Amino acid sequence: MIVSCTNCAAQLQVNEEKAPAGPFKIRCPKCNSSVNSGPRPPTRDKSTLASDSATLPELPRPEATAPTTRFEPKASRTEEQLSTSPVEELGRLLAALLDQNGKSDPMLNSRPLWNSRRVLICTAVVHRETVAQQLTEHNYQVFVAQDIRQAVDRIRDGQLDVVLLDPEFDAAEQGAAFVTRELNILRPLQRRRLFFVLLSPALRTMESHAAFLHNVNATVNFRDIADLPRILEQALREYNELYKEFNAAFKLNAL
């Protein structure tokens, strides 16, 4: 278990097997103050992120931490893209817009091609590069969180459209639970403007019941990670269709 020092905000790791059954006190090695553990938390299932996040201590905003930066792929552009001139690229975008004309209002039902979505990736290191590379190649602005503090700071700063979370993200610091709590405490309008995706080795892709139980908008199994851009695009289209009338009433663009 982790105990937070109320004096210096240090996170202290305590072996639960050796800790007393009731409340106890320990001395903080950083500031030498006495720290009260408080009541022992009940045993929690790691898969239930929403319930975990309710018992977490407040995460202090660090004085100095490197912010998340936009992901720069090693080779994200194909030979065809490299040979395309700016005029040809503009023509392609205009053609796509005209193709949507008459079908529906593109601003309310789908994201314009020139307005790329901003996605925050909170995954374990093993999946980080693959997911970031895929989404960058599909016109997403990708930000990769290295740890929990970068993730929380980016969420608090806003200006995101999608958050992808892996339950093993920064596992030593309960990263998944902290990220889930940050999203759960957003105001309803803010939360509705953020699409929350849970990546999982166990849950089935696009299983609505599992998404409801974990308080997320969609689930994606790691077996389907190679098809993530298409899955995400489909999920966002369905989400925009669901909130089409809401977006129209508040003059909001689609996610």
C-alpha cells in the first residue's frame, strides 16, 4: 500500500502483509515527520478502475516535471505522401469535404480532415511506440505520457479529444486509477467532450457492457491493437451520432 506524507507529499510504500490490521503511524524518511496511515483500504480488484480511483489520495502537482510533448514518429509518412505537393494535398481535402456535402453536416457528425484529433496515450512501455505510431499515421496529434504526473497534468490542461488507458500504465504509482479518477471528476460537459478508451488484455473489443462497468466510452482488446485506428474511428462516429442533437443545440463540433 502507498501512504502519502501530509507534510512533504512524499509517497511511502508500505508492505501490506507486514502492516498492522488497523490504523498505524510511520516516520517519513524524507522530512522525518509522523505519518498516520488512516483506515486500511479494502482489497480491490485491479480490473475495476472506477472503484479504485475513489480511494486515492490527491496527487500534488509537481514543482517541475517535463510536460508531455507531441509524438514524432520515426517514419510516419509513406512515399505517396512525401511525393504529394501542398496543392495536391489541399485538393484531396476539398474533394473529401465535397463528398460529404448533402449527406450530413460534417461539423456535427464527423471530424474534418484538416482538424486532427488530439489523443493522450497512457500505456505500458511495451505498447507505447506501436499505438503512438499507428495513430500518428492516421492524422492524430499524439501525446505520450511517460508517467502519472505527465498524464494528469495533460488532462488538467484540457485540449484533448481522446484518452487511451492501459491498466498497467505506471503500475508502481497506481497510474491507471489516478487517470480514471481525473476523468471521473470532470464536469459533465467536459467529460462528454472527451472519449475515454480502455485497452485491455481480457475485455472484448467494443463490448458496451464492459465499457459501462469500467466507466469508459469504449474497450479495445490488445489482440486488435493493429486495427486500432479503424476501431477508434468507428467508435467516434457512433459517439458523434449519439450526441448529434446535443452538439447542434450547443453549437459544438463533433469529436
